[in-house]
Amino acid sequence: MKNLSLKIVTLALALAFSSTNTLASDATTSVWKVSNGEDVVYIGGTIHILPISEFPLPDAFSTTYEKSDTIVLEAELPAPTDLAAQRKIMAAVAYEDGLSLKDELSEETYGALNTYLSAFGATADQVASFKPGMVVSMLVAIEAQRNQLAGEGVDAYFNQLAKRDGKTRDYLETLDFQIQMMANMGEGEEDRFISETLTTLPELKELLTQTIKAWRNGDTEEINEYVVEKFKRESPVSFNEVFTQRNANWVPHIEAMFGDEDQEFVLVGAGHLVGEGNVLKLLENKGYKIEQL
């Protein structure tokens, strides 16, 4: 438990790549060029947990990274050895004052959770001190590990490259913001969130495999269905906070990247760039030119 990090949580939020509604149907990458005249910012859609078999990444990612001065991520990624960050995460995602996830779930859903965990030698009571967002993240991480689909994600990979190469790293939001978002996920719809997740876990291997394939091929329609629409169905209340609000919050940060000498490469899970209110569409509506590479 103590070594769980935000990249596990992010898998439950958006295993996705970026897209917009005005792309050519034969596009083959998940990197976009956003232009304001001659001034350019690149945006790459990422998968936050990716098996090692999927490396090397598509060429568009490597070539864009090489010509970029600054790598912009969603938030700073805490190292597994950062015990202070791990303690902060655990404090935020745990219930207080004697409350428990068991108080929020129906007997049927709690029993189904217990049945699932029993296959791994665990019980629902052992995770009941955690809020639904953390429990769902655990379930997804367990299933990804079981199907050999877990691994270092695109974000973490480029974070390490930029650190090695001495490139500037910047962030769209704070770690504290992401921790609080994780803590709030599923609030007010706890039973539905857990129940829907348990129902779809048997499909996770196929879903992740299809999502990775769509990401590599730049298939925007499929990723919208596999990621964004799926999350919206499972957790409609949390959808606004996790996707819609953050998309809008990021646009001013991206606009501020224009007008300087730096070449920025923004890397975000593209659930934030698919469907209504996605970041690329919001930029397009403001007059920026969007091209898929």
C-alpha cells in the first residue's frame, strides 16, 4: 500500500491519447501540432501505464521530444521512494472519524468486492478504510498486473528522459490538486462507481489492448468510446471534475506557452483531448490551428 503512486491512480482516470473532432481519418499518431501563425506548441496524448512490450514509442513522440526544450506534464510525478508524498496520498484517500467504504456500499456490492478480492487472498474489509477512487485504482492496477499490461507510462518515460537530458520540466497542475481529485473521485456515487468497475473488470484486458492499439494508430473515435464515454457511464458525477473542469483550466496555461523562444511538448492523458470540451477543441475554438502529425 505504501508504495502506491499517482501513476496507478491515473490509469483508472484515463488510459488514453489525445484527439479532436476535426481530424483526418487517416491520421496515424497521437501527437498534435497547435499553431498560432508561425508559433507552435506540440501536444502528445499519453497512456499513463504501458507494458514494456509497447516500447519503443511511435516515432512522432521521439522526434517531437528531440526538438523540444520544455516537457510539460499534468503534474509532477512522485517517486516511489518519496515517502512524504506517499503519506500525503494515503492520508487524503483514507476515511476519517470511523467512516468506512462499507457504510457507502450496498450489501450486494460489498459482497461482490469481497468475492473479487478473495481470489487474491484479500478481503473487502482490508480495503474498506479507503475511499472509492483509491479502491477502484487498486482494482484496475491488480487486473492490469494480472494480465501483464502494467508498466511505466509515457509520462513517466519522458519525465525521466527530460531529467537525464537536462530539459526543463513544467506542469499544468499541482500534485496536491491531483491528490485531492483522487480523494473526491466517486464521492456521492460510491455504490455505482464500485459496482460498475467490478462489472467491467473481466473486460479490462480486451479494453486495455484495444486502447493501446487505438493510441498507436491515432484512432480517435475508438479511444473516445473506450475511455471517455466509459468513464462517463461509470462515474457521471466525477466526470465533470476529472475531465471537463481540468480541460478548461489547462487551456490558459497552454496559451501562455506561445510567444516565447522555447519549444514546448505538452504530454497529457488524452481523455482530456477527446469528445466534447476537450483541450484541442477548446484551443481550436479560440482560433488555433490543430494538425495531427
